Amino acid sequence: MTLPRGKDFRPPWPLRSGHIQTMLSSSGVRRLLLPRAAKTVLQGAEPVVLDGGGGVRLSGAYTAQKTRPQSRGLAVLFHGWEGSVDSTYVLQTGSRLLADGWDIFRLNFRDHGDSHGLNEALFHSCRLDEVVHALGEIATRWSARPMAVAGFSLGGNFALRAAMQTSRVGIPLSYALAVCPIIDPAVGLFSLEETAPWFYQAYFMRKWRHSLLLKQKAFPQHQYFEMSELKKHLRGLTEALVLRHTDFKSLQQYLDGYSVAGDAMLAMQIPATILTAKDDPVIPVGSFEQLRLPPNVELDIAEFGGHCGFIRGGDMVSYTDDYIAARFNALADGTSPIG
């Protein structure tokens, strides 16, 4: 079977604009126009609270497939920063894999979705251990094999880092796929502030400030920030919270803590795929072009797609559905999931 490639994605004009792709990817318009089949993962979904280790709790949702006598495997999906298990792209991907016979687990990172009241300490992007611990519980409670993970943006970064840890700790993860993952956080932060159009930073900052206010409401006895800090831009607020709530001595040290740039992924022991687009206005393509990867990690750079968009047409369905499903299904069928 020939696996789909990034070069195969050739959307019609005006969907060849990376900005349009990016803006549509998480828009309310897209959610309204998506076909009903893109939301079937919600039907019969079981809300779950997982053990993240050390008293940490993470929320999620499990949906068992009903289309085949036996499940093809277990697909775990990670959303992006300030997304959730109910983000459009997560529902769409989960629904497609469900239709193909996969059981689906959608995981919320700490302080995402409606989980702000589960843990007193704030989310930050270096909290990998709790995600890996949760993956271990998922693998134990739902034993369908193979088990594969797909993540988007920051979720793609988590998927890649978790995949390098699961082999070491004995969690039976077989494959990881990352769509437009954050590679070098320092570069991504600089890009959002200095080179990307202003409305991207405004969008993320609005969602982040709202999330922080929800956290403060959930734990009124704990002061997470000064109100003046909420008025800072992305870099300033990130630095303020890092210095206040983590053991990192500087913003740069924190950003390096979740970087997968350079030769970091040479440690990957399982097959993995990275899909991105040259016209992604959020994650610069140069970060991908400088990666040093082992043979079991596939880097696929498309001409078009924006940031986690890859929208094919007026139905708002993403090409990533076919792309992810083909690779997951190849894994389940015993063939290579990388091209």
C-alpha cells in the first residue's frame, strides 16, 4: 500500500494560503460546516480521570469502536496548546479512526478543557512525566494493541517526547505521529512575537488569559499571577509564570526543556512521522529542516497546509484524516507506518 504524502495535498485556491488554512483550522465556521460523521467519537464516549503520578489527575474520554468484531488497536490523541479533547481537529481525527475500527482515547493536558480544578499546580509544557504516566495507565486499562499516538502542535511535541520515554519505561507504544509539532520552542515563541501576523499572538493570548482566570477561580486561595502580569505579551507572561511556578532559572532554560530540535530525536526507538507545511505561519519550517533524525523517524514537509490546517475544501475536512488513518491502519495490518 502506498501511503499518502504531504506533497499529495494540493488544495484549491484560496486554500493554498497558509494563513487561511491556519485560521480555518480552529474556527467556529469549520465546526459548523463539518459533516456529522466528524463528531461520532462523541457518541458513547466515557469520561475518564487518569492517574498522572504523584497525586496528579488528568482527564480524558474513551470511545470503543463498534464497526469491527475486533478493534484494530488503541489510538491516543493529544490536542494543541489551549485546545482540548473536544477541539475540532481532535474530534475529526478520532471519528475517522473510530470508523476504521480503532478504539479512541482523547487526553486533556493539565488545565485544558474543563480540568482546571483537578490539580492545584499550573500546567506548563515540561510536565511530560505525568503524560507518560497517564499513557501507562491507558495502556493497562484498555489493552487493545497496537497502541499509537497522534498529536497536533504542542500535542505533537508531547507525542514525540512521550514516544522517546515510553520505550524506556516499558509502555507498549508502537508508533507516534506529530502534525505541525513545536520543535524549538524559543524559535516558535520568537516567530509568534516578531514575524507572524499580530492576530496569531492575540488569539493565543486571549485563550491563555481566559484559562489562567479559570485556574484562579478554581483555586482562589492560591495566587497564580499578578493582574499586571496578564497584560504582558506572550514572552513576558511566559517568563513571569516560569520564574514564579517552576524550578527553571530562566525562560531559555524552560524553553530548552521541551525542545526536540537538533539531534534530540536520535533517541527515538519506535517508528514516528512528523508532518508539517512550508507555509505554516506559527512554526517556522527551518526548525524542521535542521533536524537530525534516525531512519525510523519520517519527516514529511508539504507545500501547503498552514498550521494544523490541511483543509481540503468547503466541507472543512482535513487531509490529515486520511494521512493519519492510512499510517495507523498500516501499523495495524503489520506493515510499516512510515513511507
